Amino acid sequence: MNLLSKYGDQLVDAFIMTIKLTVLSAIGALILGTIIAAMRVSPIPIARGIAATYVTIFRNTPLTLIILFTSFGLYQTMGVALAPQDSPTFLVDNNFRLAVLGLSVYTASFVAESLRSGINTVPVGQAEAGRSLGMTFTQNITIVVLPQAFRAVIGPLGSVLIALTKNTTIASVIGVAEASLLMKTMIENEAAIFVVGGIFALGFVILTLPTGLLFGYLSKRLAVK
């Protein structure tokens, strides 16, 4: 109880930061992953090659390296800033947005592969019917194929979102004040290492358990019969 009273406000702020990272990165990963998945089944060989290369590179690169590259590579070496440099909170805002960028491009590769597996479950005849009606590839993929593909992979996408929530802890390597950075500080300052670890483990269970239950329900409710 002493730890909770001493660090209560910081714990709330840290987990709010974790939720912000998760939500914004999930949106970015879903948009980018959907585009990559569409490119992977595109009739254009170059588009398929680019998408396959993207998935291969980012799915097999450690997330820590990607996050570090956004800070040391994009910002410090290339000078790419994602926040106004005259802002008094520039460093905090820039690191947060760089972390969102890194998490998004990494998670997008897993979203793309999940969606591609969902696309493969859609009967070929439906896509052919769309083409026979004069639909372009873009119209066919967005109107006919993707809505069914999303319904088929709600469960796997829920697992990707849960993994993303836990992966936000990597953002601490560039100084983003999320849960794992506070945990590190508390462990350094307090002797009750198991209590501190238990508090943060419980916090992540509270964040991820409802997600798993929600996506499990949706996958059954919206399953393609």
C-alpha cells in the first residue's frame, strides 16, 4: 500500500501513456497493414515484391532495433523531427511520436500477414464475380474481399493487438515515460522487487484481458458461416 500511495499518480500516468501508445500504434498498423496486405495479393508484380520485402524485413527485425533506429537514425542522424522544435515539450513529444512510428511499422507486418490469411479464406468465385461486374482491383478488394477477410481474422488481430500492448514497453529505450520505464525506476529505488513486478504484471493483465475477451466474442459473433 505504501508503494501505491507513493507512486499512485505516476502509475496512472505511465499506464495512460501505455494506452496512448497502443491505440495510436494500432491505428497506424491497421492502416499500413491493410495497404500491405492488399499489395501482397495485387496483380502487379512490383507491388507484390515490395509488400513481401516489407513483411520479411520488419517481421524478422527485433523491435528494439526499429525503435532505436527511429531515434538515432531518423532524428539524430537524418534530422527527421515529428514535433515542432520550438515547443517546450519537443523532446517528449518527438520521442513519443517516433515510438508510435516504430511500433506501427513493426506491427503492420503482422497485421498484413493476418489479413492475407483472411483474404485466402474468401472464395475465389466472389472475386471473379466482382471482376465480371466490371469492378477494378481496388473496388474488388475494398468492397468484396476485405470485409470478409476482416471477419475471418478478428481473433488473430486481437492477438496482434495484445502483443502490441506488451511491446509498448520497448518505447522506454528512447525515454518514453510508459509503464516499464516507471517500473525500472521503482525497482531501483525500492527493495520490494517482487511487489513492484506484481503491480505492473497486474496492470498489463488488466489492459490485455478485456482485449482478448472482446476479440474472442467478436470472432464468434461475426464469424463467416
